[in-house]
Amino acid sequence: MRGLLLRIVIVAIGLWVASKLVPGVEIADAWSLVWAALLLGIVNAIVRPIVILLTLPLTILTLGLFLLVINAAMLSLVAWMLAGMTVAGFWSAVFGSVVISITGWLASAFIGDKGKVEVMTIERY
């Protein structure tokens, strides 16, 4: 449970950073941010794997670059389902999904599999 909440907070931070950096990605208020993070997690867990499987030949043909389009589509889907979030167009969705992915990647470097913050120590002899 703790790990799930931590992941939702990370996605919410990524969405907030994307709304500040990417023109065209807007989130109305804090509750919309929380709902968008939760909804993006659900969409990424259920819809995204199906879309990736259906577009696998195109993804292989483009050497994985089509995954950027899929991520942008998932962000646009969340914006379409949620009234407090808007994504202006395709490029806003692409750059917004890249910002969210980078934020999540950076935060996941410090979080273990069970949702605990990990600290790496180096011992020298």
C-alpha cells in the first residue's frame, strides 16, 4: 500500500512538472492533479499493455520510437477522461509524457521494489 501511494505521488510530481514546463499541458487544481495521477496509473496498467501488444510490429519497425506516441496517447486519454486536465495537441502530449517519464525514472532510482526509499553506501577498505 505504501509503495502504491509513493508511486502515485511520483506520477503526480511528474504531472505537475510537465504542467509547468510544457506549454499546452494544464491541470486545474490539486485534486485534479491527484486524480490525474491515479487515472494515469490505471490507464498505464490496463490500457497501455494492450495497445503496445496491438502495435508491436510498428514498434519494432520504428525501433521503439512508436512508444513515445503510445505514451502521448495515454496522457491524452487521461486528459480526455478528466475534466480538470487539458492537453492542447500531439506535441504537447509527447513532450508532457517525456517529462513525466523522466521524472518517474529519476524518482524510481531511489525507490526499491517494496516502495521503500533506498540509500546506497560505499564502503572502502
